[in-house]
Amino acid sequence: GENVEQHPSTLSVQEGDSAVIKCTYSDSASNYFPWYKQELGKGPQLIIDIRSNVGEKKDQRIAVTLNKTAKHFSLHITETQPEDSAVYFCAAPGGTGNQFYFGTGTSLTVIP
Amino acid sequence: DVKVTQSSRYLVKRTGEKVFLECVQDMDHENMFWYRQDPGLGLRLIYFSYDVKMKEKGDIPEGYSVSREKKERFSLILESASTNQTSMYLCASSLGGLARYNEQFFGPGTRLTVL
């Protein structure tokens, strides 16, 4: 099955700085990569995703890049704000039935 | 908005008890999932269901069973709770059908402690 690795496990940045979270995957057939954000006391929520036919996707301050050759994808958050503090999970598809394999999560803290 | 609700936010049970965790979604989704979330391990899939009365094992099904008698409800059952099942349990749902890799919508989670 798919193996998803995520780094770093914790990340602290000053407000206004950028944050980058990286994930690698093992199955070269994987073609869809979502990112979920989990705020304290809540379930994860999709914030951005990318399909393998593009190399980058942006949505305001967040962007995701994909390198299919190297089998890695990254989440970029620019101009970080305190409300960006959360746990972020990357994921890659596996098996059948809309399954995903999730990374181990990155706890991001934005220091005001 | 899709809403996924879980029956309890916090639950404390004793070793050996039978535990039921309930999940209900209100958007007529075909797929439903149960994950457990542990620090440093991320989200691990326990079971999922892509239709009523259908179930598939995920990566860590041992010690768990599930039930899906109605489309909107997916139950996770711990037949005999053990301390190593102390965890956060997350339910999710997504559309099924031909479109692949639909967004999963998560409930708020149930923090289960087994003493």
C-alpha cells in the first residue's frame, strides 16, 4: 500500500513568515494529494488539494507544489497569521473506495 | 454544509466493556470511515463502508467491528475495550460513485479513555 511520510512534526514561525511542510509518497500511480487542517477540538478539514496533471496550485496565502518524479509534495503558507496555528495532514490515495493514507501530521505554531 | 456528528466528545470506559461509538452524517454520502488518531502516528484507518451493510477493513481493524444498517449512520464497536484502545476516534464521510478521491468530511472526534 501507499506510504506517506511527513516532515517536520512540529514547526514554529513568527507571524508574517512563511511555513513549508513536506510529504513524500511511495506509489508512483498516486494522482491526487489533499491537505487537511485540524484546529484544536475539531476534526480535520480540507484546505487545498492538487491533482497530478499540475505542478502547483494556489489559493490566497496557501499553495501546494507537486514533484511527481521525486514523489513529493509540499504545503506553503505565506504571511502566516495566528489563526494558521493548527495540525496539518497530507494524504495520498490508496486502495479502493476513496481511501486515503494520511501523514503523521505537522503541528504549526505561529508566534504573534 | 455537510455535518458529521459523533455521539460523544469524551468517553471513559473500563477494560473489558463493550463500547459503541456512533457517527451520523446528513449529506447522503455513500462512503463512511472510522479513524483513530494518536500522537506521532497521524490518522489510521480502522474500517470503512461504501454502502449500507458493506464494510471493508482498513489498516488496523483488530479489536474493532463496525455496523452500517442505515446510510447515514456508521457505528464503531469495541467488543472488549482494552487500555491500548485509548485514543481519539474520528468519523468521516464522502461522496461515492464514479468520481474518485472525494473530499472527506470529518466529525469533531470522540476522545475515548479505557481504564
